[in-house]
Amino acid sequence: MNILGLFGNKSSRSKREENQKPTSKKNKVVTEKVIEKRKIPASRLRVGMTVIELDRPWTDVPVMFQELKISSQNEINLLQKYCQHVYIDAESYRTYYKSIIDFDNRKVLYPKLDLRPNEASQTLRQELKKVKSTFDRSYTHINQLMRDVQRDSQIDIEGSKELVSQTVDSILRNETAMFWLSKIKHQDEYTSEHCVRVGILAIAFGKYLQLPRESLEVLGMCGMLHDVGKMKVPQEILNKPASLSPEEFDEVKKHTILGYDFLKKHGGIDEQICAVAMNHHERMNGEGYPHHAESQRLSLYDRIIAIVDSYDAMTSDRCYHKGIPASQALSVLYKEQTNHYDAELVQQFIQMVGIYPVGSLVQMNNGQLGIILSINEDHKLEPVVELLTDTQGNRIQPVATDLSRHPADSDGNILRIQRSLSDSEVDFSYESYLKAI
């Protein structure tokens, strides 16, 4: 699947429509309501949905009626055995997803900025100065928290809540700066930094989904604490630079249970947050770990953290692999959306992040290196880019350029992004770059 095809006009939101067909009978107008149906993969069926059509004749499937309100997992398993897709009534779809996300009334995360390139650059720099202290304290806090977990000591949950609340404040004000700061990565501090980044991305995603502030704070805590169990895994296994043996991988997988047990033991932590530590590696098709949980047992928080955790892990350098560009990570999520992840949420996450996420490195068609400053909502493939090098790769004074205005280089070539780059493909330090702002 070409990731560029993900940003067309197809809407992922359900629309309730009633088509009225007037007919005349004995001088009375009779209206016929047409039931709207929604096609979904059979893998996304849930208890409570009403199936009104299959991708094959009903006579091919051993059910009694040609409409089925699902009341058990056995009925789901039966339909999944015979069908790739089914059609549910719009109310089933609306009721299920409206219970977790009001897709119909959401707004776009990135407003139409309509800023000149230099204004976009200046706006970013002003916000970075506001949030950097919160960001730095989050890293200091999570490093101490992980050491406390390793020693089986009491952790500072109130301190975590305070920092998450401040992060929510920042993201509600302007999420772009936190996206930038989360690009600072150190391979030898992967676990703690990963937890901070997952918390930031989860809060931003929750904002995009228009979740209430209370839910954003829960998401932030889920992200910050989801991997604490890794501190209970032998570090020589966790940091092994080569492939793990089956036995070693089994040890790593225990971090989900160990994390849950630690959080429950130390008390004062919301059950939903503890559950995410257990469930963030569970998958929608039941092939995850540790319990091969069925999809209906996974909360909205479990589903969001599963997506964000995978995305950050794929795009980060680890001791045993280099990170991949954001566009490739989104392609993986899209490919696995019906098996591993909640498909609706994956599509929303892709729409939020965009093919060229804020802070990502890109190579231009003339060889220049650039970094994404902001998204043009109406021109997702033509963001505002800050050019960092000349065509020969030599560093230059950064120049902010709005690609939607189709600027030309010194040779008269219209500037376009040629490809996304992983953070490790070029000699570029986000930390140094942000310090110079």
C-alpha cells in the first residue's frame, strides 16, 4: 500500500443519513427509511453490533436469521471463519465508537496556520522556550522513577501526575513544540526516554481525538508508566545488541506482567493505567502477549498506547537496530491495522502525524537537507521546511520555506521533498539544533 494514498478525501468518520423515498398511495405520502450500512473487516466485530449483510450469501453461513445481533464471542468467531468483511448498521457503528470517541464532532489537530515560513519558525521557537523546562524535568523524573522501580522502591506518582498535567497544558496550547523536543534521543537511555515520548504522543493523539482533559492525563500517565516492567527484566537481555533467543524473548515479554504487578503493589494508581502496562503488547487478533486477550477486553487506552508505542519503537535507534523513517513506520501500522491494531485509530493516527511529521528530516529533490517545521493542513505533502544544507551537503544558515508556494532553488528547480530520512541516516543532532534556537 502506498502511504501517499492515505491522505485523500476518504473520511473515516461515520455519517448518519436517512433517505426518504416518497410514494403516493391513497392520497398519503409514505416514507421509506433506508438503513445505512457500514462495511467493516470481520476482524473488527464486537459484541452488541448488528450484522445486516455479509460478503457472501447468508445461506453459506450456518446462522438462523439473515440479520444477527452479536451476543457472544462464539458468534464473532463463526462470522470471522466464513467472512472477510461484513456490513453492520450505522447505529451499531456509531454506538460502539461514540462510547470511546465522538468522531462526528472532532476538529483537526493542526489548525490552518496561514503563517509565512519565517513566522512559523518564530512561533515554534517561542513555544520551545516555554515548554523546555517541563520536558527536561520529565526526563529527570522518569530516570529516577525507573531506578526506583529497579530497586522495588516507592515511586513518586504525584510527581508524575504533576508533570503529565503540565505536559497536557503545553500540548493543549501548542503540541508542535513537544513533538520537536521528543525528537531528542539517546540510545543508551532508550527505555526512559521512550516512556516520555509515548506519553507526549499519546496526549497529542488524545487531543486530536477530542478526548476530555481527564482522559488526556490518563493517557499521559499510561505512556509514562507503560514500560516500567522492563526495569525488572535482566538488563543484559534487555540491552543485548544481537537477536534474542526464544528463551530470552520470553523473559522480555514478562515485562508486561511485572509492570502491572509493580504498579498494583505500590497502590494509588488508576486500574486503567496498570492495565495498559499489562496490555500494550496485546493485539486485536488475539495474537499478542501476555494473555492473547480478545479485542473486546482492550480499552481505548490499551489501543492508543499499542499504536503509539509501536510507532516510537520503530522510529527510534535501539541497541539492536536503527530506527526507520516515519513514513515507513506509518506504512507498517497501516498494513497491520486489521490484525494488530484498532483500524479506526490507526487511520486517525496517520492523519494526525502526517507523512512528514513535525521535526522529521527530509531530503529535497536537489539534494538539500531539510527539517519539517509545520504542516500545511490543505497540502499535507507540501509542509513548511527549514533548509539546513546546500545542494552539496554543506551547512547553511537555516532558511524556512513553504513548499505549498512552490519555491524554486537557485537553478530554477521547483523544490519538492524526495524522501523521508531516519534520524540516523545523517549526521544531525536535534539536541544541538534546539540548543541553538
